[in-house]
Amino acid sequence: MKFPALLTFAALALAAPLLAEDAPRYETRADGDPNGIPKFYLGRQIARVMGHQAADWLERPEREEEERTDLMVEALKFREGEVVADIGSGSGYVARKISPKVGATGVIYGVDIQPEMIDLLARRMAMFRITNVKPVLGTTTDPKLPPASIDTMIMVDVYHEFDQPFEMIESMVKALKPGGRIVFVEFRGEDPKVPIKLVHKMTEAQVRKEMTAHPLEFVENIGVLPIQHLLIFRKTAAKSATTGDCCKTPTSRAALLTKKPAQ
């Protein structure tokens, strides 16, 4: 009789997905770059977090000339009333640039995991008399934002430092509205002439590889910045056979900015 063999095969087939799920998501290695931590995600070494002690670097006078954040903000076409989350907001340099674009009816959540950065953000927004930036203390796995509430999430030179990138992006996606955007601004890892330490740079291919685990659709890499990628992903709407049109969550206004017309 062949039943035992068939049962063994069936058991192995059922166990395979479980074994895949149990496989470690991260790898620990001691042979990495000293500027990173000994933790790897999908082949990429995770960089060390820049501490609040180095916050002055975020406000360096030459930053605008080097990174052209003015071009970044214009390319992203923020709208009046938009709800934005600046993840890894730090001193609020980027939030400050976005603030006039979303206006008094919009809001920018400045999320950081360091209480010292949150205090600095609050002080600097008060100094500039900016009232539409709200500091939020998050964690390494959760930005602490309401579900389906954000039109656009932006990370400027931040994602490569997440020590739990899968879990953090998973939480961020939950906080996005359907059709909402996640924006990655990362120094170009493909270009050896970009004067940044290797673990603090990322290639487009690596970012796209890491986002395949999430309900995100790659939209485009806007090539306007001198030394950084400007990568746009959009949250794909979950499909439900039991949910009618009357019950759908309103689509993010950011979806209108990133959706390409049908050919």
C-alpha cells in the first residue's frame, strides 16, 4: 500500500509554509561595516542610528545646496489639507519645508523614537511659529499613528537606520489611507561618487526588494535630486468580497498625485 508515503508527502507539503514562516527574518553577522550594526535584512547591513547629539548636522547650512530639498518638496506636489507623517523627523528640517504646502488645514506628524529629538522638534517649531507640525514619539516598530489616517509618509535619509525595518513598514502601511504614499529619500548606493558612508546609502533595487513583503506598489523614482533617490510607493487597496462601495475608506488624495493614467 502507498498510503504511508502519500501521507508523508502531504505532511511535508503542509509543513513547508510553516517552516518558511519560522525562518529568521534577520541575520546576525560579525563581518560587517563598523558604521552599521551586526544585523542584516535581505542582504543589507542596517546602519547605526544617528543620535540626537548630532542633530546640528540636520540643520547644517550647506544641506539645501547638497540635497536640494526644495526640489524634493516641489516634486512631491503636497496639497492644502494633506495629512503627512515625517518619519524620523529629527529637528524638523523636512517638516518645516512641507508645512506651507499643506497649509493651516493640513497636518504633519513629526515622528521620532528619541525623546530628545521630539523636544528639539517642538522647540524649533515654536521658534518658527509653525503650528501644523505635531511631534509624535514612536518606537522602532510603530510610528504610533491612527489607522488609515495618513496621505503621505516620508523618510529622508532614515529608512536604512531602522533596526526592525519589516515591522516598522508594516505598522506604517496600516497607518496609511488606501492609495496613500510612502516616500523614501535615500543617498544613491549605486553611485560611488556620493560622499556618504556605504551603510548609509541604498540602491533602488534594494528598497524595492524590501518593499515586496508589503502591500505596496512601486510608482516611480523621481530623478530630480543631485545625490539621492526619491522613491514613491503607493498602498494597494485591500479587496473584500463583502465590502460594498458605500463602506470603503476614502482614498488618499495622494493617490491622485501618484496614479498614472491608463495607456
